[in-house]
Amino acid sequence: MISLGIEQLIKSPPGWLSGKRLGLLCNQASTDAKLRHSRDLVTQTFAGRLTCLFSPQHGFFSEKQDNMIESDHAVDGQTGLPLFSLYGKERRPTKDMFSHLDVLLIDLFDVGTRVYTFLYSMAYCLETAAACNKRVLVLDRPNPIGGQLVEGNILQPDCASFVGLYPIPMRHGLTFGELALLLNDIFGIGADLEVIRMQGWQRRMLYSDTGLPWVFPSPNMPTAATSLVYPGQVIWEGTNISEGRGTCLPFEVFGAPFIEPAAVIHKVNESIKIPGCFLRSLLFEPTANKWAGQPCQGFHIHVTDPQTFRPYRTSLALLQAIMLLYPDRFQYKQPPYEYEFDRLPMDLILGDPALRKALEQGENIEDLENGWQKELADFEKMRRKIFLYN
């Protein structure tokens, strides 16, 4: 049985929290195993001490569908507390916001992927906390795609953005609490940080192994199956290929009107093996976003073996096949993307312009992966220093 960080906090609050004013960074997925919201649990346990709330991208109720759709500051209708948006005019919390609190509690559900922005909202909170001499308490949650495997290239400094601020691979294999320690202790933010660990979680666990209910952390992350493919499928955001927004299976389905599935499969099979999944060809019509109302040919990715499935490799192979097969139809998304108005979104997502250029030139993906092994080995040594779970 797994006990989440929020449940551990409520069960046994640290003595040093006595009398402190509390802020809480959360969204609608911040619940315990019985689906009780963290805001309510904190309010009940620390009566009169919760003074403000903060929300990440997509809004407090995960209602904002896409990138660069901002949420305004508001008043929480249930508690009457100020609700500060960290995805609006400001993405960094201000000193004035932090004047409401002595300790910031962070209880967010991450999906194990470098480009998921909740991580960087936490980073900005740690920076403001360090500047304001405030404490931060991260309430840990499972990495839904496990804590053993890492995959992908390390982000390069010239690609730093709100979808990647630190040199980590696309799939990092860390819990949110471990990420906090990585940012704070290894990358040197230096805030007064403590992590409330889970009880019962093991690194080998996928979300389906935890027995916990899935509450979608963002509107296009509807199921645990979505999180398994997301570290690769997110790259379609940087293209004119539909990543399945506007369907019931975002990121699991993808395609465009000009794609011929059989040709794509043949092209992929010429160059690389993509184990652990079945690419089922299909036709779909998005109701919103790219190609809305138009028939798109593409695939539904069915993960058949999560242990051998490599989402980043799989999607890179598909991307390369499509760009080489359809050079006159395939296009990169142009800026802006996540408040970057000059740089190519694909470079920000991949984290290295050299990788994009290598894919364009048809370089073998296994050779590219081999070129990442030293930096991944270095990252592995680094992350083991902050493991909370063995």
C-alpha cells in the first residue's frame, strides 16, 4: 500500500511547521488515495494556517487546453483564499506573493518527462523561496512511468526555456521530490527545502502498479497510458502533425491528412526496431487544434510491454520517417511556443538543434542514441545521489 507525501504530512506533520503560515502549489489532481483534495486536507489539519494557493500551467482545475493559454489570479471559491496563477502574466512567483506565507507546500503530479512544465514552476518557486528566505516542503508523488529507466539526449544550454531549464534527459526517472532535490542541491538553487517521502513506492513501479486512482494532471493527460507514450509523442507539438489534441486519446493517436501509414511503417522498419508497442493504423478527425474537422491518417500507439518500450526512440523514428517521406508536406511549427518567440519550437522540445539536423539528414537513430550514452551515464551518477527510494 502506497502512502503519498500529502498523506504522510497529514499523518505526522513536522514539528517545525507549528504556527507557520502555509501556501500550497497544487491543482485538481492533488488528491490523496481517497480523492480528497490537498487543499481540503491542509485546511482541516492546519486550521486557519493556509493563507494562499498557487496553480501551475493549465489552471487550478486543469481546464486550459493548450500551451500559452493563461490563467488569471483569482479567489478560490471554496476557501476564499487568494489563488495566484504561475502561468499568466508571471510564471515566477513574486516576493509579494510569498509575503503571504512562511512555508510553501508543493503537491503536484508530474509525468516523468523533461518538457512537462510543472517542474519549472517548482524551480521558480525554489528560486523565489531562496531569495525571500522561505521554506519549501515538497509532498512527493509517484513517477507514473517508473523510476528506473532514463532515455534521451541531455538538454543543451542554448535550448533552455520553460519546457527545459536544466540539463536532464527527456525521460528522467525521478519523482517530483527527487526532482526538487536535483534542482536545489545539485543544480544549486539553494532554497531551504525538505521533501516528505512516500511510503511503499518502489522504483520499478508504473502507475498501474500503485493501486492509486488516476486524476488527470493536465487536460491532455487523461490516463496513465497517455503518460507512457508522452516522452516521445510530445515532439509532435513542434510539427504540423496532430498529436491527437481534439480527440479522446491525445498523444496516443497522431497523424495528418497526408500520411500513408504503410509507407511510414516500412520506412521505420528499414532503420530501427521499436519494441514494446504495436502501431495500429487508423483514421481520425480532431475536433480542435491541428487539422480540426479533417480526416487524418496515422496511428494509435498501443504499449504492449512497458519495460522494453522506449517512447523517445519510437517517436523519433516515426518523426524521421515522416519528415523524409513527405518533405513538401511536413512542416515544423513556427514560434511562438511557451513564450519563446524566436527559437524553433522543435529545438526547444528536443533540447538540441544538432539532433533535429541529424534526423533531417537521415542519421541512424541507434547511432544517435549511442552518442548520448556517456552523458546519460553521467546523469545516472548524478541522480543516484538524490534517490529517496531504492
